[in-house]
Amino acid sequence: MKIVFNHSHINDPEGSEKTTVLDDFILHLPGIGLTIRKTKLIPPLNVINELLSTGKCDAGMSGCYEWTPCKIDVDEFEQLKVSLEKALGSDSHTLEKEDLSLKKWMSLARSSFKS
């Protein structure tokens, strides 16, 4: 799945439109992307959809990412997981907990950072 987004930041306040594949997009978002890369934990479908449905990730000085709000289905999520597992390596796994919001998932994942 491809996603079209705009990334604006202090040196480019208007931003520029880019197209990329979903796994690369998520891995490079500030906050959640760093958390996924560092912990090798993959968020469950509901957390991914909560993120995608916002249409925005504002990271202050790291810039603002904006896209058309969307959601993915179970099949697209399975493809995303395979892509993320390849990118993250064999240590990666999905952090599945019932009823996790994006905020709760981030907190739980960050608490597992290895020193």
C-alpha cells in the first residue's frame, strides 16, 4: 500500500508532497517510528488505524506530516507486518494487547526500551 503525505518543517513551512510505501512511512514518522525501530515492536491493527485515521503527526521542530485520513484492513495489515518484520529483523514481534489506544501502546512500548 502506498501513502501520499506532506512533510513541512521549519526550513520548508509549505512542505512537499511525497509518496512512499506504508511500512517506510510509519517507520519514519517521529515518535512512533522511532519507538518501533528501537523496540522492534509492531503495533496491532487498531493502533495503526488510530494513527492513520488522524491524518497528521506533528512533531514540532521535526516537522509535521499530513496525509488523507485512512484505515487498512486485516489483509493489508498482514502485508504491513511482513514488511515491518523484514525491516526490523528476526527480533521483531507484534505487541498485542486488547483495547490499547495509540497513546497507551506508545507508553507500553517505550517502557520496554533496552538501555
